[in-house]
Amino acid sequence: MGRSLLQFCAADGRRGVALLADGRARRVLGADSVLALARRALTAGDDLAATAERAGLGAPVDLNAVRLLPPVDHADPAHLLLSGTGLSHLGSAEGRDAMHRAAATDPAPTDSMRRFRMGVEGGKPAPGETGAQPEWFYKGDGSGLVACGEPLISPAFARDGGEEPEIAGIYLIDADGTPVRLGFALANEFSDHVTERGNYLWLAHSKLRPAAIGPELWLGALPPDVRGTSRILRDGAVLWEKPFLSGEANMSHSIANLELHHFKYAPFRRPGDVHVHFFGTATLSFSDGVATRPGDVFEIAAAPFTLPLRNPLAIAPADAPSVRVL
């Protein structure tokens, strides 16, 4: 039986956690955050689902009557890291290669295509071996984490605001520095593809954007074949729609290999920190020539997740920071 954890805020402003199974959500007694529940599970040496059930399940939660929060957060956003990897799915190099080739006249394979081939050839190593190193990028800290229904806000200087339908791994670093995977979430790894297309060295700039996850934390292993739909709604009508694939059956890297190459860096194993790590995608509306605009709604849905992820696009006011000299 598949189970997920949800975080919510009730009408009275109080937070809660619910266990979702067979389409029914029930409150986890005595828990106001998934992170607190995870710490309890680590102390008990148990898994999250068992810890939630042992805490006791209360009354059903009407998910239409509460505000759904991201399925993980941190009281200090600086201790939640958003990061990700690209070129990790079969077919994911096609759009990236086209983006970067448009700016190049050399017929040789682009850096993106060479990196993708490295993943295809060595991204799923045998047990005990180290596989090919994937692409890696930084997206920000917990202040950039957006809940389902909340706007994805693109900075005024951005050239584009586009969706990336993905799966994200959610991790807590244990007291001894061991990364512990809490589960998986649907994700929109929101990016600026026009900036990236201008020069692949601007990839780092294009990724410094908010990202949406949730609302479910899927517990246990991710199915090997995840099939979903990514769509954009404009004025209530479908502007663009396309299926997307994830899970290891559709990836050039194993999840374990992506995890190894993220957590091999000691600064990413600081006890108490939370990591949301995006695993990549092969499906972008930008690759089909779609130009988004404020008010468009991104919708991402995929089994085994029961609830879809929806977020409208908004643009931040112009801001011109200046540096003051002491």
C-alpha cells in the first residue's frame, strides 16, 4: 500500500501532518511537522510510516478545507538546500543540445551532449562502484521553496519563466552526518531557459529561481516507471500539454548515483540540514516554443502521487540593489 505524508495549515492557523493512504488523509496525532516526525523516527530507529502510525491517526482531514504546505520545511530556511541535477533522463539531452547548438557553429557534440553520453554509458554503476558524475546546480535555500497553489515568482530581470516537471528527493542529515532519504515529491524545478540558451555558462544564473514541490512526501521506494502529465493552463484553457517520464527505468543515472555525487561533498552532510534535490526531466514546454506569461498555471501530475502540483506564474517588481561601502 502506497503512503504519503502531507503538511497543512488549518483554518485556525495551526499546523498539522496527515498520512494519506488509499485516497484518505488522517491527522497524525501530536505532529506539527514532517521534520519533527522524521527526527522521532531516527531516534526510535524506525521508518516514517511506522512512526506516524505509532503516533496514532486521528480524524480525517478535508484537504479542500486546509492550506497545503510543502511536504518538508525548516524553521531556519538557511538550513534547507535546494539543488538539482540535469541530463539525467533518457532523451533529456535533445532540448539542451538544441539550445546550446543554436549558439555554436562547431559541428562537434556540445558539452551537454558529451555529458549526457557519459551518463548513458556510466550513470548506473554496479553495486560498490562509482558511476559517472552528473551535472549539478544550486537553486537556493528554503526561502525559495513554494507550496502547491502559491505563485512561482520570476524576477523582473528574467528572460523567461518555464516549468520543469520532475521528481525530487527529500533528505535530512542525521546527527552523525549521514544523509537519510525521507521520501520523494513531485516538483516543478522552475528555470529561465532563454538565459540558459544564450550561453550554457549562464546555466547557474538560470537556475537561481524558486521551485515548487509537493504537496505529498511519497514514503518508501520510488516506482521505477513514473508516468505523468505536464500542462500549462492559460485563462482556464489548456495551452500546452505533454506526458513526461521519470523513475529509474527512464533515467540514464540511478538515483543512488545522483545521491552519491551530491552527498560526497562534506558541506552537504551538516547534521540537521534538509536537502531537496531535483532529479531532472526530459520534457519542457520551452522546447516546443512556448513562451509563458504571468497568470499561466503550471500543472504537474503523476502516479503514484495522488495530488497534482499547481502553481501560477507571477513576476516580481523590478529591484535595483546597490552596494553600500562602509
